[in-house]
Amino acid sequence: MAIAPRPRNHLNSAFRHEAFLYADEHEFLVGTASFVRDGLDAGEPVLVAVAAHKIRLLREVLGDRADRAVFADMDVIGRNPGRILHAWYDFAGRHVGAGRPARGVGEPVFPGRGADELVECQRHERLLNLAFDGGPAWWLMCPYDAGALPGPVIDEARRSHPVLRLDGELYGNGRYQPLDPDEPFTAPLDPAPSDHREHRLTPENVADARAFVRRHALRAGLGPGRSQDLVVVVGELVANTLRHGGGQGLLRSWCVDDGVVHEVVDTGIIEDPLVGRRLPDPDEDGGRGLWLVNQLCDLVELRWDAGGTVVRVHMRRGPAHA
């Protein structure tokens, strides 16, 4: 997939992606409320995706203006970070274009995220620059709690955002590192535990693999609905492996404290770094299965290099939050 390089002057580019580094909740409210208020007063559509308690605080500060913005609980739409990009695609597709700008506020990275979730959030932040480069003008602010998040997380935010907001001012970010769309994504995954189960995937044993996944999920306490979702997820991954991954692969499965984990390994090569994070057009060949996987799972970790692909999916006990 060919993607044009970003313009050098990020402050004047069509898609403005900024990291807002705030020190405390008061600074968060002042900065985000001002950003949202300016957009609403200019007649711009605004979507705010932050934690539920911050939505309540922002509504209080914005007063009557809040009724003209759209709010989304990041704990819901971003429970799996692989779902967040689709929300912005949907927002931009409905509101941006024909000379009409728009604004968004999205805080996918917050204290309490697990290490594996942070990797996927940081990947999401970098992919945003590819996803909207060269498109119509809109402005996305990503708040980061610099007073609570570890230093390496803030450093990563500086690498993934072309623009920084500091002390109320905007600056072009000299530490920004554009993502090469052809670069394999090889961030290390924790190894599967020694007691994991393995199944060779071939066209002849697909039904057996699905039956195992359902039994495994039910025994882990997922419940019938979530167990069936997991059967659908693994079925999509197996179908991708048989179609695009050399006709065979390996399914690994294990339990964790809050649910189950499955991963499918094959020799397929990822050519689109955005695969699974946006709903493909009806005439596109492929990608719909991985998009569905992201919608149903609580966490999806996708890795690839010249040797093949690993897709690791996590399903937790409790209700779905897609």
C-alpha cells in the first residue's frame, strides 16, 4: 500500500495530530474545554472520547455547549485499542470534507493500562498519521497525563505526534518519527505459557479447532455468548490462515486470570499496516475478517515480519463492550 510522506510543516498540514501534555486534572479541563469550545463556536463537529468521569467534568465546564458535542466513553470504544481507529474513520467520514473542518479529543493512553494494551495504544497513535495523511482537514487532540504516566510513555507520545501542546501553545515536534508503512511490526510478545495447548491448522481439522475453542472458553467461564464470539473470531483467523497464510498454521490456546488467549501463527505477510483497524470497502479483497476480530475481542495483538504473522486475541469474562 503506497502512502505519501507527511508534509514537513505539520502545523499547516490538513490533518493535525497533537499530543496535549497536562500536569493534573485542572490543566486537562482547561485545555480540552478550550479546544472543544473553540471548535463548537466555529460550527465544527466535535467528538470527545475520554473516560466517563472526564466526560462528566467536561460537560459541567462546557455548560449548554456540551449538547452540541458528541461524547464517547474511551473505556468502551477503546477497551480494545484496535477498535479506536474505526471510530475516528466513522467520525471523519460523516463530518469532514467539502471544506468543513472538525475536531476530536481522544485519550487512549491513561494510567491503569496494561503493558500489552499500551503497546497497542501507541501503535494506534502512530497509525493515525498514516490513516489520515493527505485527507481532508481535521484536528485531533490526544491528552496525556504527564503527571501520572511513566516517562517512557510520554517519550513515546512525543515520537508519535507531529504537534505538541505545551502551556497552551502549539509547537512543531522535532522528535516526531513518521511511521514507515513497509516496516514490519515486531514488538515482542510475551511467550505462551508452558501449559498452553497447540493445534495444527489444516483444511481438514477446522471443525475440530472450533469445537476445542468453544469447550476451552466455556470451561474458562466466558459464558455461552462470549464463547460463541470467540468461536467466530478464531474461525475468521483460521480462514485467513488457510486463504492467505500458506494453507496451514498453528493455533495456541491458554487461560489467564481474567479469561482466555488464543493466537494463530502462519507464514502470511501483512501488506497493509491498517488492516483490521478500518472497515474495508465492499469491493476490497480481504480485511473484513480482522476488522470483525477487533470488534469482538478485548485485545488484539498483531505482529509480522518476513517470516510470517502472529495474531493473538484476548477474551475476558463478562459482557462484551464492542
